[in-house]
Amino acid sequence: MIEPAPPRLTFWLRRMPLVAIAIAAMVGLVYFRHYLSFEVLGQNRDRLIGLRDSHYLLTSLAFMAIYTLVVVTSLPGALIMTLTGGFLFGLFPGVIYNVAAATLGATLLFIAVRAGLGRDVAAQIAAQGGAVTRLQSSLKQNEVWVLLTMRLTPVLPFFISNIVPALVGVGFWAFVITTFVGIIPAGLIYAAVGAGLGEIFARGEVPDLNVLLRPEFSLPLIGLAVLSALPLVVKFIQSKRA
């Protein structure tokens, strides 16, 4: 019969993935953050295109691996990676690579946070009682719509949408599916913008990200976020009438 691991060992084993991610994030911020910029992308434009054309599969896998690592470590470069996906691979399959890598990275971070901290935090919230516990219960009952709204809200940082659900105890598959579906609209827009970066780099210019704030880009995302929140509003109104 296999004896269970000592509680202290179990404590650290559960937190090892989260510790590894934290160390990787610090290393990335110190040594690699400056690589995640449009200036570096523009300077290496011809080299990256040549690598893609000569080793397409390898370049695709390397891009997705780097994108996944950026999301897992929450480095401030996910937007640049998304635009790079469109720049290197076009709208299609660029958006597929972007969505797949972002979903994988978000899922890995979710698993690490839930294993390292989430179970304890969720249990503490449930045991606390009062308004916080009721909020947690309400979130878990409506987790699909809440998670979709979080993903579709343009102003909400991506890493927050990965960490908060792990801390309150939402379901694994609900998180994965809503992440995959919820990032597709923004992924399509950003990949389309990224596909036009080649002309900007060819003119020696730096992309203006303010273009993403234009109504034709931001209003559809806001509209989708509002639609995803409607079931929550309807349930809230019905609960007040009951």
C-alpha cells in the first residue's frame, strides 16, 4: 500500500508549478521583455519571413510555443504576439495559431494557480460566509456567462481573466471552452490588423495601436460583451421579483 505524501511535501508539490511560472516571469521581464516590441519585430521582419518561408512548420510551432509561454508568465506582450501571428501567417491560419496558443497558455496558468492557491482560497471564501460567499456561489452558478463576459470585455487584462476564475473555483472545462470561444472575436480583429503590418514596416514606420480604439474595432467587442452579460441581468431581475 502506497503511503500518502506528508502534508508539508504535498503543500510544496502543489505550489511548484506556480513557483516555476513566477521564476520564469521574472527572468522574462529582466532579459526578454524588450524583444516583445514592434521595433524589434520591424528590425527582424525579413529574417522572420525568410524563416517562415523556409521552415514553415518549425516557425509555426516555435511561434505558438513562445506565445503560450508569454501568456503563462503573464508577460506584457500578448497583444504584440497576436499581431505578430497575423503578420507572419495572415488572418488564416494566424488567428487559429493565436487562439490555440492563448487558450493553452491561459489553461496552464489556470491549472497552476488553482493547484497552488485556488483550492485554499476558494475553501476560505466558502467558509467565510456572508456577501463574499454568496458572490462566489452566484458566480459558480452562472460561470459560463460570467467567464464569457470577462473574455469579451476589451478593457479587462487577459491575465486577470486567467487568475481570478482559478481563485474562486470555477469548473475546468467551463474555463477552457469560454476562453477559446471568448477570445475568437478579438483574435480575428487583431490578426487582421497584424496582417497589414508588413506594409507599415516596409515604409519604415511604427504601427499606431490607437487604431484598435476606433469604433469599427471596439464597438463590436463591446456589443458582444453586453450580449454575453444579458443572461446575468435577466437572472438578477428575476431574482429581485421573486
